[in-house]
Amino acid sequence: MKPGLFSRPICLLTALLCAFCGKPETVAGGYDDVENPALTVSLRDTLGRPYAAAEIHLYARYQNPGKDSVPMYVRNAPAAKTIAIRDSLILAAMAGSKLLGTPWPSQDTVEFNLVASDPAGETFLGDFQLLKGSNGAFRFQRRLPGSVVYPNSMGTLAVTPTMAGPVLNQRGRIGVRGLELKLKNVFIAGSPYRASIGGDGSFAFARLAPGRYDVKAVSEDAKIYTAADSLITGIEYLPADWSEADLIWVE
């Protein structure tokens, strides 16, 4: 277990759970009149076999690990087991993140990412949503490039993340434009990944799951910028430009 994962005040967690304890265990309705909407996670290795024990971490989409690096929700995943995460737990977790300063633009939508980790493996899956329907019930879905993945008829959205060896010491540079903007650190929103920028504009993420990432940076005057190019693990990173991010990212 990584240190600090359960460092949020216990009184806060208790209050949040009580806020949602009036919700019945069976939640009927939603877009498809389903019961008990849930996200199920079954970890696999790179050969498609059930994976050893790991931890599942959920991060709010707009969470800046430089301000709050603690996942909004943590769950142990036993070896070769499928775990289910209920909508009520994610709603309570998102409310806790909001109290700690993470933006939550719409109370009818929870946007979050999933990171699974153990010493030998890491995976990152983004763009999950928990959407509120017209009758007040919620439904999971996940946005992918050019498509949307919907839950099954029982309201279950199932994912099978692949655990691969983490990429260590992923290097990059912010470039001339980044130096002009006086950027001081970079991060992947909705994840634990962040790195400080050196005086020469270089940085290194200590550990990343293999993949492609959108990169943001914080300047000395606390503005948030978005890199023009995605970071691809295993390749030294140098974005062509930086643009000021949406207002929701302002510190």
C-alpha cells in the first residue's frame, strides 16, 4: 500500500457517506431502467491472463496532482478477481474531492480516470463518466476517440485494463515557449503523474503507465497551460507550443 492514500480526514469521509446513505441499495430507472449501476474492473496482463493483486485508484478528471495527489477513491483488487464499484461510492468520492478544491463543473456528471498499480505493473484508462438521467438515476459510460462505450442491460460497464511494466524516468523539455511562460511544473490531469521543471526547462516523470497523455503545466503566476502535443511514453517529449487552458484550470 502506498503511503498517504488514506490520509484524508476520517470525519470528512464519514460525512460524505452519510450524505449518500439515504440512497437505496437498488437503484431502478436511469436511461435503460437498470438496477445497481456499477463499474467492474478485471485486470489482465499483457498476454490477456488474470493479473496478480493490485490497487485501483480513481482520480477526478480535473484533479491536479500538484494540489491534491491523493486519489478520490482507492480499492484493492485481489489477484484474478473482478471488482465492482457502485455509483454511490463514486458520487461520495467526487464530493470529497470538490471539498478539497477539485473542480466539479456539473453536479449531473462525474468525470474520472482510472489508474491501476502495483510494483511491477501500471495502467491508465481515461474518460469515464457517471451521468445523471432525467429521473435522477445514474449511468456509467466511457468516451473513446470516435465512439462511446455504454453499459450492458444490467447497468454494468465492464473494463479489462492491461497491466504493463511502468515507464520510468520519462524525460521531456518545455521548450523556448515554456521558458518564456515561466512554467514550473507539469502534470497529467486526473492522475498521480507530475514533475518539477528544472532551470534548463527539463523534467522527468518518475513513473508512467505506457500510453499517450495530454500534458498541462503550471506557471509561476499560477496559470494553467496545455501543451500543443501529446506525450507518448518512451519518446523524449518536446511540445511545439503551450496555450492557456480553460478557466476551470485556474489555480
